[in-house]
Amino acid sequence: MTQTPQKGSRPGFFAALSLEPVVAVLSVAAIGWYLGARWFFHAAPSAANRPLLAVLVIGGAPLVLQLARNAVRGNFGSDLLAGISIVASLALGEYLAGAVILLMLSGGAALEEYATRRASSVLSALAKRMPQTAHRKTPGGLEDVALGDVRIGDLLVVLPHESCPVDGAVTEGQGRMDESYLTGEPWEMAKIPGSETLSGAINGEAALTIQVGKLPVDSRFAKIVRVMEEAEKNRPQLRRLADRLGAWYTVVALAIAGAAWLISGDATRFLGVLVIATPCPLLLAIPVAIIGAISVAAARGIIVKDPSMLERIASCSTMIFDKTGTLTYGRPALTEVLCAPGMDRKAALIAAAGLEQYSKHPLATAVREAARAEQVIPAVVAEVSEKPGGGLTGRIGNSWARITGRRQALANDPALAALLPEAASGMESVLLLDERYAATFRFQDKPRSESRSFIGHLAPRHGVNRIMLLSGDRESEVRYLAGQVGITEVYFGQTPEEKVAKVRAEAKAAPTLFLGDGINDAPAMQAATVGIAFGQNSDVTSEAADAVIFEASLGKVDELIHIGRRMKRIALQSAAGGMALSFAGMLLAAAGYLPPVAGAVAQEVIDVAALLNALRVALPGDDIRRDDI
């Protein structure tokens, strides 16, 4: 059986040595020398063959050694037959045929190495975001200390445009921090004394003094890195298309060659069968089809990061969606303000907008935008704090204001149940002034115009039999959106760790596609069979995804599925068609009608036909247009 390398791994006989590009260049040079020497200078065969013989020894030796090891372990892939064919070509003196086979092998392996080289760059992108030192405030001034020496309670100064090294709270200074790396949206959060800070956020123009709330190793950012590392180690196990086909093809070819030799007693027939059986359609047609599909996708604003995802995406029967920014536009709007007796809409907006200047929640943006639209000047707020589960609190003049959720408000004061309006679907927050009910704000995050139709067409058009909504948002928000777009299976309040665990479990059960944006989605993308990211807001997310769609459109996801399906179909046509022709040639060679030299020529004709068919992937076709969604 063929071994099953991990997603993003690079199987093959050059894997350990990483010599693919060098061997490919040497093969081209040797073949060019031979053709020039024979056709233009009429050199003797012995002189023309020397470079071919040299490249076969240099490039073929590691091939034969690796294939021998694989055979001992029971690994019979498509390149095993190619290795035997190279040995056969040496035995026959067919050095040109051997060099061409070696070029096909090394060229295909070099292409795969180049395409998957960046598998570890996700963690590199994360590492770049974090500083290695912190500026600790001491009675004698600032001192630079290693991040590992920072302790809870330390006062650190975050200079302008630096990354925040720890989770903590501002004690001095006023400014803004860009926390878009966590949300996937370009939000800058205002910071004053009492505001919480997140590790990895980029500071704005003003220096801020923060008090360390968690050790760097326990920070939110460090947890995400650990989850990413774990996801990198536990990628889904996959098998290459060429190896799946080549596993049985190799056995059949060897059986025919051996039978021909045994029955006829002529070793030349054994060699003739192997020469024409060389699986170049497998080794070349599939990479060519992948390159064509990558080009087609790029022309449509879709960047394929991992080429192997193109053969996996069409088989995904489970689709998991993040909520904000994928199924929705990620811009909740304030739709209703329900005020308590004695409170009017404007007064409620003044207090709420003042507080929400210091919040990172998407609903805060909606409140601020509503206040701007109604020309409401936010209140001046001091002593802002945001305790986990307690909402956002601040002092406005001589009063204390708090914005929180319905559940939290009732948990603190059950008597509020008689004052709060009846719960409704969607999103809401509650404003309390001096712990007395003041107003309820209701929001809607508008679904993308194509969300419902896209969800509805997944089963009939793409064979998706399970659709899930996986979000870190509150239950009411998630269920409201799910009802709008037609998803019945929902999971809410999910942390990045919980997301990746759920995606990993689903990917083990069936091929799974995860669609999201924001750095908190990156580990889940790694754990899925296929991960797709919207937009370019996070370099980390883009690196973690198998494909990045620059235009945040579900229609583009549909196009990518069609591109992958078409690529896989044409690649299979090229590979299977080439093998079928090779099989016919094997029978002729076994019967003695196709000697080795003629077999090598016939194999090249088969290769050209398979490659020309594979090139169709790069041509426009109606079957790669998006569905009418």
C-alpha cells in the first residue's frame, strides 16, 4: 500500500535531499546537449550520451536507493515503476529515455516542493508579531528585559507602533491599539487607564503604560500560537492522486513484464514493457493540470496556497462556516433603541457611545456609527474597565454606566426581568446607569446577499450533506444568523481552541471545508481538510489557509469548488487515458511487437497527448463559472 503523507508534506524520493530543482536543471541540460550534439553536430553516440549517463547516475542513484527503501517498507507508488524504468533504460543503453523519465520525476517533485514550501511560514508570521523584549518601568527609568522575565504586576511601557507584549490593562496614557489581528476586521480600539490590552495588538501614536495581567506564556496570543502548532502537527492524512492511481498501475505493469519474460524467455520483452509503462502521464499531467487550475483561480482573484487542495475541495462533504465576515458582512447595525421611562434615545446614545469608544466588540462600532449618523457627541468617560462576563463599565460625570448582555444583567439583578423588553432574535445589549435599567440596544448583522442561496445549493450541486455554523459569538446572534441563511447545526461561544477541536473531529469523520477570516480562525483552517480565508486582513490567516479569496464573496468559493472539480476531472482523464494507452502498448511489447526503442517513442507520444489534454485546465470553460446563487 502507498503511505499517506500529511497535508502539506512532500513525499517522493528526493524529499530528504531536496535536490529536485538541481536534478531537473541537469536533466534539461543533458537532454539539450544530446539533441544538439546528435542533430546539429552529428556527434558520435558515445560522446552525445556521456552527459545523459552522468545525470542518470547523479540523479538516478538517490532515486533507486530511496525506492529500494520504500519497497522494503511495502510502499509501491507511481515513482517505483519510473525508477525501475530508469534502471531498464541503463541496461538497454536508452540513456535519452532514462533522462526524460528523470526530468519528469524531478520536475514534478520540484513543482510540489515549491508549492508547499511555505507550510511552516504560518508560525513564522505569528512569531514576527511578538517582540522579544519588553520595556519595564522601574524607579530608575525604563529597562529592557526578555519577555520570559516579565512577571504579573510589572509595569511595561508600550512605545508607539510597537506590538503589545502581554495581556494587561492600561495604567497611564491615552491612545489607540489595532487589534485587527484577532478579529479579522480593521478596528482600532481607544485605550485609557482601565482599558484592557491584548498581546499582539499594535500600538498607535501614543506611548502607553500597562500593568501585566498574565504571564507572556499564558497570554491570549501565546495560546493561539500553541493551538496553531498543534494544528500543524495534526494535519489530515491524505494520499496523492498520482500514488492512488500508481499503486495498482505499478503492480499490473510489473506483472505483465514478468509474465512476458517468463513465457517468452526473452528479457528484452521485460524491458520493453517497462519502457512504455513509465507513468509519465501520472507524473506530469497532474502537475500541469494543477498549474493550469492555479492560473485560472488567480485570474479570478483566488490565490491557491496549497495546490493539493484543488483535488480535495470537490470531495468535501462537510462545510463549516465562521459567522462574522463570512456569512455576514461583519458590520452589525443598530436597528432599535428601547428606552426605560424617563430616558430618551439621544441620552441613551450619548452614554452608550461614550462607553463604546473603549470596546473592541463589533456592536460597539455599530453604536458609535449610529451616534455619528445622528450627530450625537459621545459622553466623556473615565475609569473604564471591562471584567470578563461583567460588561463594560465607566464613570460619566457622577454616575456609573455599564453596557452588558441581557443574561449578565439578569444574573446581577433578577428584578430587571420586569423592566427589560421581551427577548428577540438577533443581537442586543443593555445599558445600566447606576445599576438601574436605562435602555436596550438591538442590532442586526446583515447576512451577505448570496448567503442563503449559497447554503441552499451546496447539497444539490456539490454533494455537501452537512453544514455547520461555528462562531465565538453569543447564542442569540448565532442562532439569528443561522435562521436567516438556512443553517440548522450551530455552535456558539467557541474559543479558538474549541473551534480547532471541533473542526479536527469533523475532518476525521469526513472531508471538511472551513471558511473564515481573522487570526482566531487560522488554527481551524489548519485542522480542516481544506481551509479558505476571506480577504487580506491577517497575514497569519492567509498563510494558514489553503486558498485566499481577495474579494469576500461566497460566489468566489463556489467558483473555486468548480475549478477544483474540473481540474480533478481533467487530471484523471489525462492520467487514466495515458495509462490506458500505455497498457495497450505494454500488451504489444509483451507480445514482441513493440521493441524497447519503439516503446520509448510511443511513450513520448502518449505523454504529449496526456499533457495536451491536461493543458485544457488553463483554458476558459463553462464548467468553471459560478452557479447562479
